[in-house]
Amino acid sequence: MSTVEHHHRPRVEGDREQEILSATLDVLADVGYDRLTMDAVATRAQASKATLYRRWNGKVRLVIEALNSLKGPEAAPDTGSLRGDLIAAFCGMGGLTDERQMRVLGAVITAIARDADFAEAWRRDFIAPKAAISRSIYERAQERGEVRQDIDIDLLAPALPGIILHRLFLLGQPPTEEVIEQVIDQVIIPAATSGTVPPPPTTKKADS
């Protein structure tokens, strides 16, 4: 290997990388994205700031990779039913009942409106893969005949996390597996399996 290649190869990897990413999540949960600095992460991880910059070019990339290091399904669960797949995807580690993930999520919400670079990376690298998993759950349920063919999956798929996150961040009600199951049973499945939605009523013009 040449000297140049060695110089540019990231030196932070393996367990040490995970330690730094975990420290990033801890700082994020403690102070939020706006107040997180590379210095603060370096101090928490007992690393030098230069070490961080050899692997990450700034806090946007560091935080996104830290968020993606949170455990969660890398592919859509396949339990054989829409209900089972949704419970497997949204409950447990990396899901909506994961307290650490929810604390971290709350810490970055405000940054989305204020930091365009972070918002773009967040939507592309963190939200998009999760949305793709969720969408594939509904598509597979359509193929099994569980979900009606005329449903707008792009409209339906965000409903479950949307309801749970609304309850958490606006109403202060922490998510539980029981609540998630209630939303699935009372909202998602009825919406996905009920009859064809009738067209909106037409407005008749008044006779002249």
C-alpha cells in the first residue's frame, strides 16, 4: 500500500467506531443536535477531535451515521401477515418502543427546520430507508390480498409512526407495544382492508 493510500484510509473502525457513534448518540440525547459539537463528542468518547475528522467530515455526517447505527430491521419483517409485520417492524429495539431511539429522535426534530444540510441528509440517509421498509410491508400485503389494490400506500404507510410520534411529542404519551397494536387494529388494518373509497361528491351547478 502506498503512503498516500495509507494516509487517506479512515483509521476509525470496528469497536472504536461504534464507541464514538454511541458517544455521539449520548451527547445528542443530552444536549440536542444544535448544541452538539465535535469537541463534545471527542470528550465523551475519549478521543481527539482529529481522530473524528479522519473518519467524518463534520457533525452532519457523524450524527447521521450514529443514528443509522441504532439497531433496527435492515429488511422488512416477513411474518406472513400485515399485522405481524408491522408489530415486528415498529416494536422492540430500533422501533417506536425503543426509548433511546425516541429520545434521540426528539433531539434532532428541531434541527430539521433550521439546518438544511442536516435535513437533507436525514431524509435521504435515515428516513428514506425506513420508509422503503415500511412501504415493502404494505406492498407484500397487497400481493397476499390483505390490502385492497386501490389503497394509496404512500399515504397509508406513514400513518402508524405519525400517530405514535404525535402522541409522544405533542401529547407526552410514551409509545408502548399495546398502543401500537391498538393503532394497527383500529386504524391501519381497517383503512387498508375496507371497501373501495367512494369518489368525492360532485357539486351540481345551480340551474340558471
